Amino acid sequence: MRVVDMQKEVDNWISQFEEGYWQPLSMLARMTEEVGELAREINHLYGQKPKKPGEKEGDIALELADILFIIICMANSMGLDLEKAFTDMMEKYRRRDSKRWTPKKDPSL
């Protein structure tokens, strides 16, 4: 699914409710909560904090998707085109960082 399609799907979902999009600071707080949930799952899997006995297994992919959802909400509420922003950002990294890292010998790897 293209980013523009994701933005439209989220907008269609949000638009069915009177409340609509939250204010930017509320969405930022929500994103912070979601990033915290992702950090908790990463820490349980790769860090030094084991899960509590009986605590159910989390899903890192779903936590990332929650973050993506709120990012899309923020972009939609501000009228931002995330697909264009992503393209521009990747071009920035290609220009700025192309010599920064050690390339693989075989680019297909």
C-alpha cells in the first residue's frame, strides 16, 4: 500500500467521528505513549528487562503500526503529504550520507 493510500484510509476512518483529529500536542503525547510501548517490547525481547510472570507476549510490528497510524494522523491534520516528504527525506540521505558508511561488496546483499 502506498503512503498516499494509507493517508486516505486513515482520513476516511477518522472522518466518520465528530471529534475528528486531535490537536497536535495531544497527538504528540499519543505518539510518545506508543513509542514507550514499543520501547517496552524491545526491552523485553532484546534488553535486560524480562516480562513479568504471566505477562502476555507483545507484538513489535503492531507497536510500529500504532506509531505509523499516529504519524499519519498528525500529517493528515496538518495537510502534509508524507509520500513526498519521504521521497525528499530519502534524497537528503542519499546526498548527505552516501560516503558515510562502508558499502557492501555485492550491492545485491
